[in-house]
Amino acid sequence: MGNIILTLSATELKKIQDFYEPYNTGKIPPGGVFSAKKNGCTITAYKSGKVMFQGPGNEEESSRWGTPIVKGTSKVSQAKTSGNALPKDISSLSVIGTDEVGKGDYFGPLTVVAAYVDKKQIPLLQELGVKDSKDLKDPEIVRIAKDLLTFLPYSLLKLPNPKYNRLQASGMTQGKMTAILHNQAINHLLEKIAPERPDAILVDQFAEAPIYFRHLQGQKQICRQNVYFSTKAESIHLAVAAASILARYAFIKAFDKLSDKAGFTLTKGAGSKVDHAAARIIKTQGIEALNEYTKLHFANTEKAKRIAGIK
């Protein structure tokens, strides 16, 4: 069966810690109390009161302490894939996952992260609350990201607004920029974790596989081996969910810096409030300043100019 998780009281947690003290590994994960290994079964206890049993004999070991509240992994959401068919057991493999943030935001950079999750780390990420960043509020993202940064191999790439606008003006589409950043992040991370190799590389699909690789034509190093594409990829493997959290965290920090520079809190997304925020920048800093803050080709630019009284 899959991993088994129990939720115990403080008293029970102390009891189980004392019981497994002779088998203590001395390796305490983030948020953890202790980790032990007995007869091939790894027992990890967390400050939250959750205790995880992994590996052979986990049913026997967990049955000493109570009834499991979680078995195995969560169900995979319906998703559309392209290119190679996903391995049936991909959710339990060691995977590099990639995701991007900021593509639909008028203010702020385009941010891409590739994150590597060894299959042994999957239970830890579950314990830390890792899931798609869109389902988390900013304070939760910051908290989880700070935990992930202490142990998870990753590669972060940010495309600042001035460079984004320069590339876009030269004829490069947002899709091509995104593909190049994903590919570069993957290659950087592969170098970082070498000689270890992931079982798979899962890209949160923003373009189907043939289009993605077409965007990469002319790049010096294109990663093709064991690369898979799927929408809702964060529900398929926690590596993508971790990448989405780290990318969102980096985006939040960059966004806050832009807000400080603007002198007021900017608005995420591309709605009507964004138009008024951009108009305020135009009035206080001039139309040229938008290049520093925004993705100029968005329709928000013309709307902001009208609000600011610029024809």
C-alpha cells in the first residue's frame, strides 16, 4: 500500500518518539520532530502531530499507534497531455517539474521555476502543504516556499519587464519566451543535480509538445529526453506544485519591489483596477515608466493612457 499518515496528540507523539529512539536516523526534515528507520520502514514525525510511515512493514508499524487518516496519494485531476504518454506511475517517481507565473499579469516579471523532487521527498512535501500555488494565499505561499528553499533543488529564472518588452517588440511571442525559460531552467537544474538524473521531466503545459519544441528551434541546448507535458500538472506530481509555489514566491517578492518603487500597492492580474494603477504611474512618472513596470503589449496600456488623458 501507499504511505500511511496518523495524526497523534502531543502525549502520543512523545510516546512514539521514545519508542523509536533506538532507531533514530538523526535526520530531521523541515518541520519535523524525528525520523527513524525500523525493519525497512521509515517513520517520520512532524510538529503538526502527523506521523508518516513509509516502506515495507508500514501497515504493521502504524497499526501500533492508531488508524490511518491518509492512504496513498491524492487522486489526479483530469488533465490533457501532449507528446509522449505519461508514465502510469509518474506521481511516485523522482521528477523535475516546471511552472511559470506572471504570464497573465500586466505588472511584474515572467517567472519560471524548475524544481526537483526525489520520490523519497514526496511525503515531506505533502506534509508541508505543497499544492498548486493558485489554491494558496500569499502568506501560505511565503511560508511553504521558505521551507522548500532549505532543501529542494531548483532553478529560478525571471524575465524583467524591460527585457520582456524588448523581446516582444522584436517579434518574439510570449509563448516562445516561456518555452525558452522552461528549457533553460530544466537544463540549469539538470546540471545542479548531476550526476543524479530524474525519472521524468514534467512541464505544466502552456503549449502542446510540438509547439513547445518549435519555439526552441535555434537554442543551443534543448532538453528532450523523458520530457512530458500535461495541463493541471501540479495535480499529477508535487514537483510541479513545488515549482509553482517557488515561482509565485519569487513573483510576489518582485511585485512588492515594484510596488515600493511605484509608491503604492500595485494590483495583480489584468483587470480594470490595473488600468487605474497604470494611469497613476503615467501621471506621476510619465508614460515611459510603464516599460519598467508592465508588459506593454497588454491592452491595459491603451486603457491606462485613456484614463490618464493621453491620446
